[in-house]
Amino acid sequence: MQDANDSPDLFPDAPAGGVDEVIGCRNLAKTYQEGSLVTPVFANLDLSVRRGETVAIVGASGAGKSTLLHLLGGLDTATSGDVLVAGKSLVGMGEAARGQLRNRALGFVYQFHHLLPEFSALENVMLPLMIRGDGASAARAPARALLERVGLGHRLGHKPGELSGGERQRAAVARALVTRPACLLGDEPTGNLDEKTAEGVFELLLELNREIGTALILVTHDRRLAARLDRVLELTQGRLQPADAAA
């Protein structure tokens, strides 16, 4: 894999690390209701993540970690409270506007890669740029450069079924970062990989975080990996707090 300093022009206009908030929530609450059954997930959650910061969210299964990530990413709507992405409130924002904001400000990596099987690695990484309106010729160069950066320059034409698990996840990371988002949201991005491969993907995320200044919010069960991020927060009993305070 290339050293970060070997590709200084990969993201020439990426913002330098700063102290401004790129994503956050205020008094966030989520409750599910099915008939007369009301299930509160959490209430009054506050979170603020700065440009370039790395944050792990840990907690027991069913605590609401993925739900929180979906709310922060505008993939679900809160029962109450507000979510701010790049300074814009998601409350009252229409689906089309939320989709455009997601495409420009956020990247997503999941436990399973969700690459489109009929497209090559290069085509999969080009897609977010084409969705925002870039033509294929304009999208190809940055997608190729980022795939080379994550060590897949020799796999550009391969479809997901022709890639290993680690290669598929690295392609998913490239797809998430090709738009140069302010924040990447990862839901167990290494959870489906063996320990060695997981370590490689996790280190790649940290390298790219340092290189391009994209903030990371990662939901993970791996507290060893979580401890390597700037902050570790635990979601437990409907509260989000520093992991050591929750222990």
C-alpha cells in the first residue's frame, strides 16, 4: 500500500483538520411504535463531531447503535430532536434534499460491502460521482486514483464476485470516500472479516482519515480497535456517554 505522502494530489482541495462541527445531533430521540406497543430506543442524545475527528460508538446488541447511525446519516427520521450535517438541519428536509446532502457530505461503509454485483470495482466507485451529476469521463479518474490508493489498482475491472472479502471492503471504502465527504459513517465495517483483514481495513480507514481530513464515526463491537480512535462512546440504557464512564 502506498504511504499517504506518496499521493499528495489525490484530494487537492480536501479541507485541513479543523475544529468546526461536521455532524451532530441535539436532544435526539427515537421511538418505534407497532400498534399499541411503544418501544423507546433512546432520548435526549447529544453528539458533536469535528472535522477530522474519529469516534467509535460501542454498546450491546440492540442498544440502538445502528439506529443512531441511520439517523445521523439521514436514512431514518427521528421522533424528536435535530440532526445537523455540514451545518444543515435534517428536520423538515425533503427526501430529495436529504439524498443530495448525503451524496455530498457523507460516506457509508457497512459490515457487508453492498457493491453492485453486475458492475466492476471501478464502476462501483464511480457511481456516487455519477449520481451527483458527474459524467462517466469525469468520474473515472478520481475513482481510479482512489482504488489505486487502497491497493486495488490491479483489480479495476474485476466484479465483486471476483474479489476477496478484504478487497470488496476496500472497494467499499473507496466508494464511500470518492466524493470526499465531511464524515464517513461505518456500521461494523470490519465485522465480517477475519482478524488480519479487519486490521488492514481499519488501518486503511485511519490512514485516509489522516490524509484527507474526513471525520469517522464507526459503530463496532471490537473495543480493541475502538480504543485507537480519538473518542469511544458507549450507547447503553438509552444514553450516550464516554465508554469509561459507562463501564
